Amino acid sequence: MSGAEKGAALSRAWQNFLTKESSPGILLFAAALLAMGVANSPLAPVYRAFLDIPIVLSVGAFVIDKPLLLWVNDGLMAVFFFLVGLELKRELIEGELSDMRQALLPVAAAVGGIAVPSMIYAAINSGDDLAHRGWAIPAATDIAFALGVLALLGDRVPRGLKVFLLTVAIVDDIGAIIIIALFYSATPSAVTLYVAGAAMLALIIMNRAGMMRIAPYILVGLVLWAAVLKSGVHATIAGVLLALTIPLRSSGGKPSPSRQLEHDLHGSVTFAVLPLFAFANAGVSFAGMALSDLAHPITAGIALGLFIGKQAGIMAVSGALIAAGWARLPQGATWGSFYGVAVLTGIGFTMSLFIGSLAFKSELAVVLPVDERVGILLGSAVSAIVGYLILRAVIRPQAGLR
């Protein structure tokens, strides 16, 4: 085979990988493994130095001076939340969340899946004020990872289950956004909040005036992001607020700005932003770690919250609604397959890592007795493996599929 043929074959293989539903989850898993491998190798100092590279943005007297890690967490993750906001707006106006009769089961289930893990963590870490800061870590579900695991089962998975899992994950993201804004943001600065408010007002006026060009929204959105970042409220909130002002509907047969941005950003967020975030945040060092660390209240609270709490909250709320006749199982689902999907919601991963980075900031990490990321990786991995095995066992291949 010639060099050109090999290049063409590799290109086709890469294109095939990109089109598979399971690819985002596989890529996230690979990024996390790479980070852990590097963090526990002779390259560990290089890895830490890479994340500590200072990056300074200065415009006159306005300065943002952060290490690369925080640019990833505050900047690139704002792009991720911007995409989440676009998807959320579409779901609220035209999708599953637009009809409360259809949305009742996944929305209520998601609330149970946020509350129960948080209560499990809080109960295990009661009396420890520092550890208690992490109560929201097991409340999140990683959309890309969970749907990626589900996609490994192929066409045998009923569409109703996929829609249920996607809706639960979206509502989880809404919950995470609210939690971050209320509990993991610093005391806001009045001046920068005024600037953020003015930027938000400008965005709303542009929307109401029928502005369909994307560039003005992005320019004002950058001002909004910088103001929110400096205000003390976490900068990712700016991504959601900007997304909600982007027009979803347009005339003349052209795609709306919201749909165009969602289409354009999906690939880069899925295959670049989230893997980079996973690589930057999953580099857990196992040096000096003992098995007893797995039983530490922080580790146990996160792992049990993800694996036990998520499924317990979702199954309890869903079972009560269905028993009362207010909801029914997703189309094509059985109780066994429904339970398998409930277990998959325990894959917190990127969202849990993100909330963990806010709960236990660098200035607090020096006094933490364990690395909270161990509990996140453990709970997410067990949820992914057990959920997949349950679904593989209870969902039969459709006729003609092997």
C-alpha cells in the first residue's frame, strides 16, 4: 500500500470514528486515561508545568491573568455551556421540554437524581465544613459520556430511552448551572455586574429587534463573559445567558443563528473542548495513595452518590410517578432497561470534575486529605460498566440485527 493509500485509509477510519455516536465517550475516556498516565509518569512535572503556563489578556487597564488550567475551566467551558444553553433553548421551545406531559417524567427524575446523591454525600461528610463544600459533585451527569456508553449497544436501544437519558442529562445541566451560580460563585463585584447587566440588556434588545447576524451577539457576549468573570460569578454562566438570547427562529428558509451555531460548535466542543478539559482535570496522581483513601468520606461520598444516589433518586421518583398514573415508562422500555439507564446517569465525569474544581479550589487543595477526583473517576467508571452490562443483558437485539 502506498503512502497516499495509507493516508486515505487513515482519513476514512477517522471520519468513520467521528460519525459514531459512541465516539465522544470513547474520546473522553481516552483523554482521562492519558492524563492519569502522564500524571503518574516521569512526565508529571511537565504536565503540571503545562497547566500552570500563565496566559495574560490585557486591554488597557483591564487584565485577565490566569494559568492555562483556569483558561480551560473558565474560558473553554464557557463555550461548552454556551452550547448547552443553545440546546436547552431549543428543547424548551420546540423539543421534549416544551410539553410538560412528556417532560414530567425525565424532569422529575432528574430532580430526584440531583437531590439524593447530594444528600448521600452530605450525610457521609456531616460535621466536616471543608468536605461539605463538595456536596454537589455527585449531582451531575456527563451527557457525552452517558450517551456514548448507550450508543455502544447500537440500534437495539429504544429511542424512548435515549430521549429520556438526554432529557435527564439536560435538566441535570440546568441544575448544575443553578448550583454553580448560587453556591460556587464569589461575592459579586457591583461595578462588573453593572457591565454584565448592560451587556445582557444589549443582547436582549438585539434579539427583540430581530438581529440575525451572529457576529454582534458574539462580540457583546465576550464583554458579558469578561464582566461575569471579573464579577465573581462563575464565567460559564455567561455562556448560558448569551445562548438564551440567540434567535432560534428565522424567516426566508435560512437556518436561524441558534441552529447554525449549535451545528458549527457541536463538533469542536465534543472532540476538542471536552477532551481537553478531561485531560487538564483528570490527571490524578496515585503517588502515596493507599486503599484506605477509597473509604475516606469525601471519596466514598462522591462515589456512592454517583453510583447509588443517582439511580436511587431517579428510580424512586419515576416509580412513584408511574405508580400514581401521572407518567409511564418511555416507549419501548422495560423496567430492566429503564433501570440500566438510571445507572448510567451516575457517570458524572466532566461535569463532576468541573464542580469539584469549583468546590475545592487550588487554595483549598493543600489541606484536603484526599483527591476528590478519585471518587469521581471511581463512581463514574462503576456506573458506566454496571449500566452497560445491565442494558446488554436486558435489551435483546432487534430482528435482523447481529
